[in-house]
Amino acid sequence: MSELKPCKVCNSSREATFGLAVPSLAQLRARGCETLGFRADAPVSVVLEEDGTIVEDEAYFLCLPANTKFMLLHDKDRWSPKTKVDGGTAWLKQESVELASDSVDSKVPGAEPWYELAVRLSHDLTGVILMSEEELQTLVDVPSSDLATALGFQVDKVRTLQEALQGALDRREEQRQAKELLQLYLKSVEQEGSQAPSRGADVTDSVERPADGTATFSARTLMVLKGKTSPETRLSNKELQMVVNVGVASVASALGWSSERSAALVATCEEELKSRLDLVQAAQSLSNRSQDPQGGGVQAKRRK
């Protein structure tokens, strides 16, 4: 009789682990199915629980150390990495995800560009701080069901996570807009002090306009316009002006949207741009009054 090898077996959900002593890979598969409650005639794959390596060669099985932990994948089960409950992710409880036969994807897990980002985030939620906007947007754009399937999380928890990521993106854009408005204000103050421009100057001149109405949107602009919530708040003044200038037809063609939906987007961008320009004009007005003694501003009061 061959020497018995102590092993550990579990199913794809890792809910329970059993110890077995078997002489061969075939016996591991047979006794593992019996222990885990699988049908004897059901197709079962044996993989290493740690990294999902498929174990099919008898010699390789015999070379593995004692008490190696194996995972038996039954029917449509898929291996997924073990979730670490730390870094503020305890609410992401891992569960077994059962796929219907018509939704099985033939892609290899981990081949998608967002997979590595998702794994990093599941290990430590604070990693959001170090992610770029492109990486955050990538995770936001992944269908919730695909992300839940890849990581073994509940779909509703994944949706909550994606909403939080979108919120982080929005906050970064708000900070960028505030910085742009401050820079524009400081620039206008500097110009008034050195060149004394006329008060009737059009504030919109500070926003670069495309040479024609058929300007090509950058990849980032297209990504933001197709965003899930309030894309106008994440565009710069230059990008907003471009959207308004090219018109509904060009926006519809670039995004592949209907005319009605594109018209609503253009109107929203125009309203957002007007709101920002109103703020700049208000800032310029305050600056003019503070520098004009005859206008009854602050300097005039100080002379009394």
C-alpha cells in the first residue's frame, strides 16, 4: 500500500476545511467529493487553495508537502483569492457566488485590467488615497456584477463601494476646480495691476475656444462625459467651453448618444460654465472696487 499523505480540502466558499489522508491524487478527488457532498459522477477540478494552481499530475501531487490545502471546484465553481478582513473592509463579507449557465464568462480571472486594482482595494480600503483618477474611474466603470463575481463579494456591497469611489473622484474634481478659480482670480488681479485692462473685457476670453466647431475630445474628456454622475462638475473650464462650442450634434456623434440626451448634457455644461464665470466676474468686481479709491472702496474708508 502506498504511503498516505495528509491533506486538507475545502470547497470554493472556504466555509469548512476537512483533513484527509490519501495515497494518490485520484483518491484525494474521490474522498474529497464524498466529504464535501459532491456527486460521485460530477466533474471536479483540484487546485491549490492558496493561488488556484490546477493539480492534475500525480507526480506533482506527490511532491507537495504534507498538509497542503486543496480546493475542489465543483461544476461551475471558480477559484478566487482569499479575502483579508482588514484595512477597513470587514463589511465586505465574502460569500459564494453561484453563476447561471448563461452567464459564465470564458475569460481567465485576473486578465481584465481592473482585476489587480480591485484586489488591492479589497486588501486595504485606504489604498484609495494612492490611486490615480484613471484607476478610480476604471473601478467605477466595471459592472457591479462582474466585480462581485471576480472577488466573491455581495453585489450590493460592491455597488456601495463604487459609489464611495465616485464620491472620491467628485471631491478631487471639486478641489481642482477651486484651485483653477483661485488661479484665475490671482491672474486677473495681476493683470489689473500691470496692464489695467478695461472693465468691459469679456471674462470668457480666459477660456480657450476651439478653432472650429468640430474639435476632437481628449480621451479623459470622453471618459468624464460618460461618467455616471454629474460629469460637468469634473470638467475644466476649457473642456466645458469646448462641449458648449462644438454643439449637440458633435457631442452626440462623439459619445454615441441620442440628440435629446446630448442636448441635456450640453445645456448642463453651459449652465456650469456660466456659474463659474459668474464667480470670476464677482471676484474681479471685488478686486476693482478695492483698488479704486473714487469708488468708495476699502481704501477710501481708510483715509478718513
